[in-house]
Amino acid sequence: MTSFIDPKTLKSWLHDGGEIALLDVREHGQYGEAHLFYGIPLPFSRLEIDAPRLVPRRSVRVVAYDDGESDVALRAAERLTTLGYTDVHVLQRGAPAWKAAGYVLFAGVNLPSKTFGELAEETYHTPRVSADQLAEMLARKDKVVVLDGRPVSEFHKMNIPGATCCPNGELAYRVRQLVPDTTIPIVINCAGRTRSIIGAQTLINLGLPNPVYALENGTQGWYLNDHTLEHGGTQRYAADSGNTDLRPAAKALAERFDVPTVTAKTVQQWAAQTDRTLFLCDVRTPEEFAAGSLPGAQHTPGGQLMQAGDQYFGVRGARLVLIDNDGVRAPTIASWLRQMGHDASVLEGGLASGLSLAPAVAPTEPALKTIDAQTLSARLAQNDIALIDLRGSTQFRAGHIPQARWSIRPRLAEDVKGETRQIVLVADDAALAAWAAASELADHASLLLEGGMAAWRAAGLPVEATPALPADSDCIDYLFFVHDRHDGNKEAARRYLAWETGLVAQLDAQERAAFRLPSAASHT
């Protein structure tokens, strides 16, 4: 029997000090249009894949919600119970009921982090330069270094001319190599505001003698002021080396914000507790993590752990234990996580601690038989196949197999209703297709295209594009609000920046009080 709760009960649970996983089980585009402040995006289409990682403790309090009109939350709750979660609830009538009860729904993604960035700027009065000011500095060939605080993949999409990619989580470890001259001004930028502010303030909090500034409104501000962005940039920090000169400063910063340093024995004891959730977070670079980490750790690149924590941990109130191998990155990042209100600690000895934890237990995906590209092509010619493409809607638009229809797990059963032909699924992620077939196509002997679209293309078989199909209104997995600002749409960029700067005003007193930024008098 499913347990339903009302908005007032949920509101009290969110602030009672206990752990809770508040899961928005709609697809990404729906989530981004209007969701609860602490809602963790866990699309129903990826439920079994991501739930064990985001919510590893099966006895934690879980609340799922949707738009109040569909049954997605109910279906998700049933699946979670099947996966072994024992304390699962559904928000009665979903997000609209939350709003009707007088609480705020937020647009966008990574809400706590972006809101925190605005509060941090308000608290610290982080110095900033405008796009025009930076453009003038660069045109005069002033001695100034521009560091882009985003991951390499985002930097590659667009960057300020002459900038160097150095994700925020790497700044404390790389800045002295990148800027050895302590008199040269440093400007930190991102695509919008948050990582510019947090990156610049990180260096200031570490006591760097250089003049440090955040680029106001990032690459969007640059573009809105008619300055040219570069694309395909590759200039980045040296991946194979760092600098530990700032280790004492990082240690002092951690002490300033009451970041505990914990031993491997303590973390081992925490992991054995059945009433608390633990996340072991390796904050180093992708290359370093790939070369080896501690058993049971997940890769949470430092800057993104601050920027997009809801992609790495889904339990509010959980313990976060950070590890590095330099004594610089983990304490610096933990200092911010503590200010964000998280229970963050640093593992003593980091990678050399000898800690070993059991990994999160993921369910084994159901078996799904496959069909190769040539056989599929022949059967399509006979018209005895119903071809369903489960990839992202924008990927489908860009290129799909002729005769394919786009669908997504919450709508899959309805989309094939009455279909008598054999169903073949196309997916980039075989597990995603397997779980969708198991839960939505139990009465069909479905097949999966072996190797996905890559195999179809490799076989030289035809592909067609449909830029307008599926229609925007059907692309429930895609958040146009976020993506349009990078596609030459200045009005979308302006709306996005207005949204970001307006976040703080939407907070209620309890949401604001959950952050732990220093008082105005104590941060100087």
C-alpha cells in the first residue's frame, strides 16, 4: 500500500534534521520547468540506473513526486519498493499541490548551488569585472589571466578568448602553476554567474595575494555585450601535475568553516551505521580517478560537487566524506559544502588512507535480446517491426532510423498500445532500454538494436533528421530554458540571468536559514 503525504507534512520533514531523499521522478525538461527547491532529479526513465547511486541506503526516508496529473510518482514508488526501499512515500497531487499550499516552485536546475552562489556574492561582496572592462584589459594587452571554472567539456563549447580551463575544484591545486606571478590580476569566469563567483571567492578565501575578480555574467555577459566567443578551446591546466603550496591555506580554510578531518576507521564505522547515509567523494580530475581510487568512492569532480551536487548525492542530511591525494582540493571544497549546509568531512590521508568501502549495490538489469542492424533493416522493409527510439529527443531530431518513432519510458506503454508487430528499441544505454522494456513492455517480446545508432551508421544504413519532431511540447526530457541561452538567443540569455539573480528572493526563511554562510562581520 502506497503512503501518500500532504505538502505540510513534507515541508516539516525537509527541515526536521533527519535524512530525506526528495525525488522528482518526472523527466528532465518537466523537472526544470517547476520543481521543489530540494527536489533531486531522478527521471523515471533512469530510475533503476541512478537510484542506487543517489540513494544508496534502502531504509532512508524517500518521497517521490510528479506533476499531480500522471501516475509516474506512484509507478516510481512501486519500483523503488521493488528495489528494496522500505520507507517510500508519494506527495499527494504532486508539485501543483505544493504550490497550492503556499510554497514556491522553482524553475531551472541545480537550484541550491545557484542560489548559494548569489548569497555568497551578497555575503562576501566578491569583486567583479564586467565584460566590457575585461575586453578593454585584453585589448590593451594588460597582464591579466582569465581562468574558466567549468569542466573541460563545457569549456570546449565556448570560452573567453585567451582563457585557460581550470575547473573550480582544481583552482587551489593549480593556480600557482598557472599564475606564478602574485601581482597579476586573475579573472574567473563560467557560463553564467555561480562558478565565477565561487571560483573567485575561493582564491580570495585562500588568501591569494593576486587581485581576483569574477567575470560578471560569464560567457553570457560577454556575448550579450557583443564580444566574440571562441569555440573548441583546448587550453587547460596541466593534468599531470599540481602544486601544494596552498596546503596550509586550505587547512586553515577548512578549520575556519569547521570542516572535520576524519580517520579511515571513523568512516568505516559510519559506513556500518544503518541510520545514516554516507557518500565517499573523490574530488580529483577524471584522469586521476580513472587511474585508481579508493574502493567504494564515486567520482565527484570538485567544482561540480559544489555546482551540481544533486547529480552525485540524493539524500538531504547525508554525510559527505571528501578525498584527494594532495591535501589541498578536498579541504577547500569541503569549506564550501559546509557553508552550503552539508555535513562534509575530509578523509585523513586521502588516497593513502587505506579506506575500503563496499560499493553501492545496483540491481542487475533484465535480459533483453538483440537484433543486428542488417537484420533490422531487412525486417523494416517487410514492415513487421515497430521501431521505438528511446534516445534523447534532440538526438532523435538530429538523426534517426527511418520509420522510427520517438518515445520515453513514462509514455512507452501508451505509445505502443494496440501494436501487434514485434517491438525493437533503439537506445544509447542498453540498461535504460532493458528496464523500460521490463516495466512497460512486459507483454511484448521486445528486441534491442545491437550497438545502437552507432552500429546502424557504421553499416551505412540510412538516417533521417526531423528538426521539428518530436514537437517541443513532447520533448519532456529536454530543458529549452537552459540550453537556448547558448544557441545565439540573446533574449534567452537575458531571461536566464534574470532568473539566476532572482533566486534568493524566492527563498522562504527555512530554506535560507539552511545555508551557513558567515555573517557580514565575520568574513573579512
